[in-house]
Amino acid sequence: MIYGARTSGDLCFKGEFEEMSKCDDLSCHLTIDVEEEDWAHNVGFVPQMLLDLNPSPENTIVITCGPPIMIRFVLENLKKLGFADEQIYTTLENRMKCGIGKCGRCNAGGMYVCKDGPVFSYAVLKDIPEAFA
Ligand code: FES
């Protein structure tokens, strides 16, 4: 798991995740965007950390959520690492407004994110350019 935020203060459950990152049985990697004093983990963006960790696509699925710009670069890097479209899942809940299929705000590629998702495989989303706009 890669968990990133702009600052360490933006990390939810920071203490719990820091404990998880010390456990050899779990693969939990923390990163923040900018250097901070006393920060003992990675500094940098999630998409670059993904490339640096170089996870094998064998027997693996990826679930990614966060700001659309981050998701877009994570998707690019997952493709560079050899992940198939069907191994990648992401959420588009940021497109939702009413959440009950009434406002049309979440429409993407003829789907309503609130009714048809909000979690989709990249195999479904890759041909919908507005999905990550
Ligand atoms: S959020 Fe309003 S229709 Fe989906």
C-alpha cells in the first residue's frame, strides 16, 4: 500500500499507518509531497513512489483513489509496470453531486457514476476521456 498526502498533518490515521509501515509482514509505504523535519518516510509524489517500488503485476490488483491528477499519473505508471487494464480499479466519486441519479453531474461515457459505480475497472474507464477530467 502506498499512502500519500501533501503534508504529514494531512495523513488520516497517521500513527496507525506509521506502525503498519514498521511491520515486515505488511507492505505499507508513506509519502508526503514536501520535506518536513522529523519525517522518517518518503518524500515525493505517489506516482513516482509507485515506479520506485516497482511492484510485480503478477497475481496483483491495484485499487487507487485520490485526486484525478494523481490517479491519471498512477494509471500511466501502472501501464509502464505492465499491469493489465483489468487489474486496475479506481473510484470517480469526486464527480458526484446528488448521489441519487437525479442531477446528471456525474455522467461519464453514458454512465452515472453514482448509480453504476463509483468504483470501476480501468478496462471500463480507459475509453472515457472525461472520466479523469
Ligand atoms: S451524482 Fe447526481 S446523477 Fe449522479
